[in-house]
Amino acid sequence: MEPVASVSLASGASQRPVGWQVQLRVDYVVNKVRQTHRGQDEDAVAQAIIDQLRSVGVVPNGKLIAQYAMAISQLPLLPPNNRVA
């Protein structure tokens, strides 16, 4: 294994807004759920978002979850991936 480079958080860390890590986690979870639950029932989508947000340490915001769930449930289903490896 190669050695890991050192990380310095002193420079640039103060330039990020408060809560930026939480927003990154929310974005990651919403995109993941968008790929797996699009076109499904709004309640199922909301529950998937809530469960996955809690698993990454984010307390869900009910109003925001409802907006994401509504948008994801209205997306068309993806066609099946029929690739043969």
C-alpha cells in the first residue's frame, strides 16, 4: 500500500459555510434514492430517504423530505439494464 498523504484543514476550512458536510450527505442520499426509488409511491420514497439519512448521521427535516419524495416519485422509471458482462 502507498502511504496516505497528510491532510491539513487549517487552510480553507474557515471559508466553508456552517453545515456544508450535512448538505453533502443530504445530496448524496437524495441522489442515491433518486436512482433506486424513482416512480415509486411518495411514502416509500420518503421512508427510504429518512432511513438513509439517519444511517449517515443526519436528522431528517420533514418538509424537505416531503419535497424530495414528491419530486422523486414523479420521475419516470428507468429502463432495465440488460447489459451482459
